[in-house]
Amino acid sequence: MTNEGAPEAALADQRGGRTLGFDKATVDVRQVTDDGWITLHELLYHATREDFTVPLHQPTDFASVPREFVWFIPRYGRYTKAAILHDYLCRERVGHGLERIEADAILRQAMREEGVSFMRRWIMWAAVRWGALTKAADRKDWGREAWRVVVLTVIALPVVAPAAVVILITRFVLYVIEWLVYLPLAANRKMRVQRHPDAKKVNKPAFRSKL
């Protein structure tokens, strides 16, 4: 998978004498699980106060978006490098000189440098802030930005929730249909395999939250 890198404007923003953004490098990864990848070269990001390097062979799942919302925020896009950076920060740096609230802010800043639109990056930021509540260590200072998270959630939910509910119901209906098709196929294979050990296998349906 490749990404042609940040727009030209992404490296033009400067604060405190520092040039912000990713070095111009493509995203090069290898798939290792159904929804997991590893990086095949380093990614260097220049933040406001320091530089962050995502080392070689770091795992990532890009943007951790449930299937019901990928129509609105796909798993990868202009924010791919920012998502890989955030995965690395949350896994390796949070608790070692960096707080989760800071890692989430770096994600938002990195998306800005990559040209992600204002509302989309703030909504994605609000989503990862909600995700921070799942771990006790990540809840530190959560209330400091709670009002922003709540406001963004109130704005976004009426827009995205109805479509997400329809998609969830549709996925469940299709899942039931898959099982109705799978059961007779599996029973037929069970009978056939006694005479033909190399009979084609039948894959069991799965209702996964991610792609």
C-alpha cells in the first residue's frame, strides 16, 4: 500500500521556528493479519516541540473505525500516516514521558498538516478521546477536554448515527442469510468428505466489527 505523502502545504506550517509535518515519505506496509499491518520503513513527524519517529516493523491497523462508520471515515486515507503515528505513540510512548491526551492532540495536529478537513479531523479526535476511556491509565486529564468531545459528539451523532444503524441492521440480516446458506453447505461437505477427503472447505460466516 502506498500513499504519495503530504500535500506541499503540509510542510509549510511553522511554529516556534519549527517546520511541522511528516517528512516526504510514502507509506509502505505489509499485511500480517486480517486487519493488521507492519511498517516497512520509518516515518518521521515534526511536532510543535519535538520529533517523533515510527520505527521499522511497527504494527498498525490504520484508523480503528467500526464497519458501521467506514462510509464516513474509511480505515485509510489522507490521514493514514497520522493514524500510524498515533498507534505507535499510544503503544510505545504513552506512559513514558507522553500522556494519552497529548498523543491524541498530536494525531489531530498531524491530520491538519496532512490536509484533513477541519470537521473530519476534530470528529476523529473526539472518537479517540472516547476510546481513551477504555484504559484507566489513558483517562488522566480526560475531563480537561471533555466539553469539546461532548460538543463534537452532539454535532456528529445526528448525522452519522442513522446511517450507522441502517448499516448495522443490514450487516446482521446478511449475516443471518450467510448462516442459512452455510449450514446446508457444511452438512453436504461433511457427507462428501467421507468419500472425498479433498472436498472443498466451507468457510464459516463471521460478524466482525472491523474490515
